[in-house]
Amino acid sequence: MTQVLSLERFTARNHSLMENPPPPLDLDLQGGQIVSILGPSGSGKTLLLRAIADLDPGDGLALLEGRERDTYTGPEWRRLVAFVASESAWWALRVVDHFKTPPPVADLAALGLSSRLLDREVRNLSSGERQRFALLRSLANDPRVLLLDEPTAALDPTNMDYLESMVKRWVGESNGSVLWVSHDPEQVCRVADRSICITDERFLE
């Protein structure tokens, strides 16, 4: 298997602000692999993903397909190592304005979305619709790694299944990799090849 993302003694600098910060993480993420991260609220999962995505400062070594993060530009790294928040930011009025080209109708349908929603103002979408469009927005940039922070938190079981299936299909077709933060052990059993738990201020695989 091809190693896509490698972390060595990596930590979010903002972990130092926590009362019980997790230790540095060593992780090799292979192509075609989904690794889940579990842990109680406030254990630093989101801070870790944001630091890996270069949205917040991090310490340690991060490599993408053998290249150190410092050899990429910031925008290039963030395109290839894409962070999808549970409630993503939106900067334009309409949904379609966040895409260079509109998502394929087949991809919209696979997520239970109508093409009519593309012309809707983002503020008029439901939380679940925004979550699914945020995933499509990241996939449109051809990432190598998806960092998913509770991407189904606002979804009902049917739409959760749609999103899980979309991510697994992308992994299979692109040989990409996923770090998936979830609070749902049943979901982890469905989607993950490996799991990492933050417990007692340590990582346990």
C-alpha cells in the first residue's frame, strides 16, 4: 500500500492551552484507508485535524506522499489535505458560487441533493444540506487526504448512509485517505479500517 500521509511527533500547538492535552501523534495513513479518531468532547480531536490541515499552527513533522509540508504552499497543502468541518465556512451568497464547475448531477443524487439547491442562498440550506455540499466542495478540489470532523452530525440515518457511501467510493476510486473524527462507535465499525482513541491523555490504537 502507498503511504499518503505521515505524521511524526505531531501535535496541535493549541493543545498546550488544554488542561490535559493529548501527546504528540505518530501515524502512517495508507492510500485507500479510513482511520477514525474517537475521544470525548474537549479531548483535542478538532484541534488536531485543523493543525494537520495547516489551518492552525502545529509542531512535528507532516509529510504528504513523502514530501514535507514546508515544501508545499499553504493553499496547495490545504487543497490536498482537505479539512471538512462539522459546520463549514461559506464565503459566497449562493451554493454554486463555491464551485468552479457545478457538481455532477450523479454526485448530487448520490448524496440525496437536488441540483435546484445549487442556486439557493447558503443561509437557506439546512445544516445537513450544508454538510453534504461541504464534502462535495472539498472533493471537487481533488484532495489526497480528507480530514472529516463529524461530517454526519446533522444527518438523519438515510443521508448519513449516503455520505458514508460517497466517502468510501471516493477512497476506492482515488486511493485517497481519510482521518474521520466521530462520536458514533457504530459508524466507526461501518467505515473505518483502523481506529485511534484519545483516552487518559494518550492515543490508543
